[in-house]
Amino acid sequence: MLRVFCDFDGTITNLDSIVFLTERFGGGPDFRESILSKIVSGEMTVFEAVEHELATISAEWEEALALLRTEVVVDPFFGEFVEWCRDREIPLAILSSGMRPVVEAFVGRFEVPIFAHSVEISSSGWRYRHEEQNDKWILLEALPEGDEVVYVGDGTSDVSVIPLVDHLFAKEGRFLEEHCRANGVEFTSFRDFSEIRSAVEDIAGKGI
């Protein structure tokens, strides 16, 4: 069976909500850059990094969500892609290392299965709750043998799934694309979900 999995932050949307909130309400751009360097060096896991970033955020949920809604935009072709997959009975799910409330606020209306993590909102620092059963690599490792997996991503949290997917799509100009090029990983670059739809249509048409 052909299955499609999509990252949320920066993949379905134009911006990464965690990066955006950290820079606006938390540690700031320099702090965020220092966290990224620790992820790349292996000093921190993605989940440890998210926990550290969110702990610096001092905004209440309503304030944060209101600002997110002014800056974060869902790919205009994502909804069409969801319907296209649904019409052809191709399973589609969103795998996020980010916050479930944010993912649901932006794409819950599409009624696609969402696997993400919880967060406790507080003006004294947001508390990230990493839920291991929702880790991307664990979810993909549990798939039935023989399934063909399409994965669409953009960032550091998507690196963990590389050995587990058959067709990897990396958003143009983002970390995942750079990582794949630097490490000789086979991938296809994309700009929006109209390109993903065309590519998946081609894959499905080959009888995979």
C-alpha cells in the first residue's frame, strides 16, 4: 500500500511555529541559532531542543495563536492534495515533532490523522511533553512490511525517517534539503503541494 506522511512546521506551512514563537516571545534569534547548532552537532536531540526553546516562551496561548495566525500560512495546495489522496484512498497522515494544539489549529479542519506532542501553556514558560509513541521514526517503523512510503519534510526532525522511506521530498531551501545534499541522500526537492501531488500521482500511476 502506498502511504503518504507529511511534516507540519515549515512543510505544510511557510514558517516553523516553534522557531517563530521562540524568536518573538522567547530566547530570540541568537538563542534559536545556538540551539540549532547543538542539534546539528548531536549535542541535543530535536526533542531536547524543542523543550529548551518552548521553556523560554512567555506568552499566553491566545496571544501566541493570534500572532501565529497573522504570520503562518498553510500551503494553498495542501487542501487539494488532501482531497486528492482521499478520493484515491491513499492514506495520508501528519507527523509533527511540534505541538498538537498548533497543528490542530491550522490543519485540523482537513480531518487528517495528526501525530504530535502536547504542551502545557504558561506565561512563565511553555512545557513541552514529548510523547514517544508519536515519534516519526517509531510510527514509520511500525508500518506493515511491503508498504511504500512517501515522506514530505523540511527540517531537523525529519532526518530520523530517512532510512525508513521510499520516496523523500525535501522543501526547497530548508535544512532537510541541505542535509540530503551534504550526505548523498536521494531526495526530490519541492516548493509546494501542487508539486507533491504531481509526484505522488506519478508514483501511484506506476502501480506502487
